[in-house]
Amino acid sequence: MLSSVFEQKEVIDLFSKVAHNPRYYDKKKKDSINYEKFSGLEQPFFLLFDSLFKYQVIIEDLEYLTDYVHHLDLLWYKIDNFHDISEGVSKILVKFCARKLGFKNKEEEHRKEILEYIYQKYIVDGYFYHAVSDVFISNIQKDGFFPQKYENFYSEFEQIQKKFPSFFVDMDFHHDYVTFTDDFVMACYYATYSPHYFSNFLCPKSSKKVEINCYAKRDYMGCFRGLKHMLKSKDMTEEDIKTIEDLCNKEWKLLRQNESKPTIMLVKRSYFSKNMIHGIEEIIHNTKDDLGSLASHIMDYKFDSLPWRDFIPANEISFLVIPYSDFVVERDSVKVEVVLPTVRPEESDEDGKVSFLFLLGSLFILAGVVISILMLYQ
């Protein structure tokens, strides 16, 4: 089971450290991945998920997991930037490959065997990934995957796109394909913000009043408050705002966003005939470069993006839930009842005056009633 490594106690304990101790996450970061902005704890967590997934695929054996997690713990704690942490993960994996293969600390003497092993496990027998909302998992497991048959409200979003062309500028609601990636970190990102067009609309990166990762936090009120700010800034009518809010609310409920967890669909590289690296022999027989760097070169070899239009049978598909939500979603927000109106209109100064006058008038009326009653009984 691909998710088994994420469920172990020592792994969960490390997740908790990364989430709560700045020494683990407050480091020099990349600003983005494929032009998508990182936010909050995304980079430290996604890189950690990637290092654990590589262990799951390459090492497979839980016997070494406690020691491996200890090495990751030290790496995340001590190193001051995520680029160096990424390089460190490759070196650690090489050491554990040597142990797995019975070479112990003699990895330099068995460079070829170690690199061939990593190549076989991670590339030849490895995976491509597609982010998917977990509400669709049961149907895919039953019927297989049809890229054209996502249950959605595309037609209604398209109507908004036609009426307000500045929305969904880069979204083609008629495309008949989905995109797979062989970059696991990118898969984690897209799983967290799936479906991407919807998260981009609710939390546009151009808006200064919207926290980008409200969607990742499954923060219903935060997302819809940001949506209202954005729509009002477009000078839209209240009727149009309500129409768009209603549609987004339906999409939120369809996806069960309040309880959904980032989910990745995995399909073997061999299914797409993408399980070979050009020039792999030169890498494997390279005796000059650092072994960790060569291993990293194999694992980081990327096709990046693979559009796919054809049916994929259920027996070719696995799913992996990454536990990011467990550490970023506030418990109270999970219990929010998803109903309209999404956000109470913000009170203006005039609203405050009216409310105060109404309260003052009520107090005078109440005082009059009390005085009248006292006078009756005197």
C-alpha cells in the first residue's frame, strides 16, 4: 500500500515537528514551482512528502524507516535552505539503498548496482501522477478513469466566463484531456489545490485581500469572503455576485471541500511508455561525479507534463492521500455548515448608526413599559 509510510508513528511525529517548530520550516525557499506560488507550510511539507514517497517506492521496507526518518529529522532541523535539503535527501537515499542491497557503508564500491537499482525502482517501475478530488475516488476505482467524465459544473462556469471574460482567462472548459506529471512535489501542490481552476477563482493570487492558502486550509469562510471582495471590486451587481456565489457554493459542496484531503492518482510510467531515460548508461557508468548527485539526476529526471485523453482501467490506478490537511486545517473550520449566504455583508458606518438608533429606541420603549406597569400598581 503506497500510503503505508505516511501512517507510521515516527513519520506523523516528524510532520508535527515540521508544522509547529519554525526551525523546521522557516528556511530559504523557492518562491514557486512551475510558476505556482508556494504558501504557508507547502514547500517544507511537499518536499518531506517527496522524500518519504521515494523511500516507499525505492526502499519499500519499513524495517529501515525509523532510521530514515531520523536522518530526515536532522536534515530538516539543521540545514538552512530547501535546495540543500533536497540534495541531502538524495545522499540519504543512496545510503539506505546500499543497506537494502547488503552493501552497508560500501556504496562507492557498488555505484553501478545502486544507480541501476534506483533507476529500476523509480523510473522503470515508477509512476506518473494526477491530482484528483477525493470525492471521485470510489467511481474511478469502480469504473476506471475517463478524462472527459468528471462530474462538474463546467457549463455554468463557462456561462460566467462568457458574461465576464476577465474571469477564468486561462481555463478551457472544453478540453478533453487531463494532465499527468512525474514531479511528485508538483503533484502534491495540485492535489492540495484541486481542481485548480476553482481554487484560483476563489483565492486569486493577484488579490491582496485574499490569503492564498485559504483553499488549502479548507477555510470556507475565508475563501468566500475573498471571493466577495474580488467580485465587489469588479463593480458587479448584487444579483450577479449572488449567482456566482451560488455556483461556487455548489462546487464546494460537490467536492465536499470541508472534509476533503489532497489525493494523488498514480499510474505506472510503463502504461504511458515513459519509463526510460535517454542516456541512462552514461549516468550509471559515471565514476567521476558524486554518487548522490547522480542518484538525484535519475530521480529528478522529468517529463513534467503529460496530457492524456484516453480511458485508464481501474486496475492500472492507485491512490495516495497526502496528510497535509491533517496539519493545516483548523478543526473548527471543518465543522462549518456549507450554506448560503456565504458571508454576511460587511456593515457600513451607516449600518452601525441604524443599529445603534434601533437599540436606543428599543430601550426607551422598554423603559416606558416598565414605568407604566409601576404606575398601575401604585
